[in-house]
Amino acid sequence: EQAGSLVGFLFMLAGSLSAWGPLAAGAIYDATGTYRPAWILSAVCNALAFVLLLFCRPPREDWPRRAAGGLG
């Protein structure tokens, strides 16, 4: 019922957090002298996101009707 709000929130959150990625990678490089830990951290975050994606449920079959306000 609130899919649009949820998608908007997720894009806002992803956009805001993605701005911090290069800053974090730069800080890691400054601290270690290599980007290797930043690449490893990025890979771990992506793997975690994939695992969490496996727990998502498919949409209910009546979703298009509910989203249209019961029309159709």
C-alpha cells in the first residue's frame, strides 16, 4: 500500500549513503596506504545485501489490484 513511499525512502537513503563511500575509501587509503581494505569492505557489504535479498518475499498476487485502489 505504501510501496511508493518505501521506494522513495530507499532511494533517498541509498543516495545519501553512497556519497560517503568515496570519503570512506579515501580515509581507508590514508590510514593503510592501499585501497585493498576498501575493496574488501565493499565486497562484504554487497555480499551482505545479496544475502538479505534472499529473505525478501515476492509480492502478493493481489498487489496490482490493491495498488490501484481496488480497480480492475
